[in-house]
Amino acid sequence: MNSPTASDSDLRVKSPSLRCFTPAKAAITAPVYGALPEKAAHALSVLLPILGCGEEAAGLAFYDLADGEDAEAANVLRRVAAEEQVHDGLIQALAAGLPAPPDQTRLRAMSRRFHLELGRGDSAIRLARIAALDSAVCLLLSRLLRPGTPLSADTVLAPVLRRIARDEARHVRVTRELVILRMSETSLKIVGTMVRERLGALLVEASDAFEALSFDPHWLQTDIARLPAALYHA
């Protein structure tokens, strides 16, 4: 997907809107990406705010978690937090060039509540939850970007989303290494299973958008909502 060449008169200003935790700044952007089919563009405009809510929350969470760690772990977590903030900015930039999504007040509130609940408890439990969530994001993006899907052929969107997926895979490794030293595998699986099940239930709310992007909504329950057996293995 390439952004269309636009003169100043073709550009529009999107008004600031409340995201999950912080207000977004106004963005000046071309009206829509060029190569993505219209139906897929509208579907992606529904999904990106959900993904963005997670990146926004993760940036805040990792900085907060770093404050309670030793110097080495704190530096690692702050680097992860900075990457999550980059992801947040990338998603905002992509969303700014897509059609305006339908009213997402309810879905945004559900996403915000989901992430607020992930932030409760001690650092080990929070890290275990984040590992489960980030591994789900990796799977989600890999399915959305598999060959033959609308997003996979897009020359602007696909590289950005693949970059996010690669970073998230590394974040899973970081959080897993920290947490397996602090909790038993049984406890970790209980925590992670709950996160994945709740994420699957949240994403089902946007099942029509997933289907428009050649992502079978059934996968939200069969794959996204299931914790990988080896996630917390050393």
C-alpha cells in the first residue's frame, strides 16, 4: 500500500480524540491509503485502536515495572517501554491515514478496563500477564500478515506491522526470562490462561473486522484465547 500523492488541499486534519489513557494529538494526513481495498481499510481502522490501546498501556506498564527492579533489569524494561511507545506512535500514524472508524466508545472502554486489570498485582504477576498478551499479539499479527491477505501485500502497512511483531516476540522473551525465576510454571499458566481467554473475548467484539482482513474469527477462540503450552518454559 502506498500513500497517495496529495496536495495541501487534499490533506485533512483529524481532531484530537481520547485514546485509552492519554489524549491524542491532531494529525494532518492524506485521506486514505491507496492500495488497500476499501473494505479492508475500514476493517483495519477498527482494529488499530485496539492494538494501539495495548501498546499505549504497555509503554506505561514497563516504565512502572522498571522502577521496582535492579539496575540491569530496569534498563532492559525501560528499553522495552521505549519500543512500546514507538509502536504506539506508528499505530497512530497508520490510523491517521485510514477512514474514520465507527463509534468505538464501548470497545475503547472494554480495552481500557482489560489493560487496567492487567496492571494489578505484584510485578511477577504483571510480567506473566504481559508475556501472555504479547505472545498473542505476535500470533495475531502473523495471521493478519500471512501470504494472500489484504495486509500482506501492502508495502506501507506490512513492514510496520512486521516490525511490531518482531519487537513483541523479543518482549515475550524478556518478560518470560524475568518471570520464570519468580513463579512456578503452574502459577504462570493459571495467570496466562486467564489473560488469553479474556483477550479472545475482547477481540470477538471486532470479529467482523477480522473477517474482512482474511482472519477467521474462529481463531480468536481456538488460538488467540489459548495459552501456548511452552510459553513459560525456560
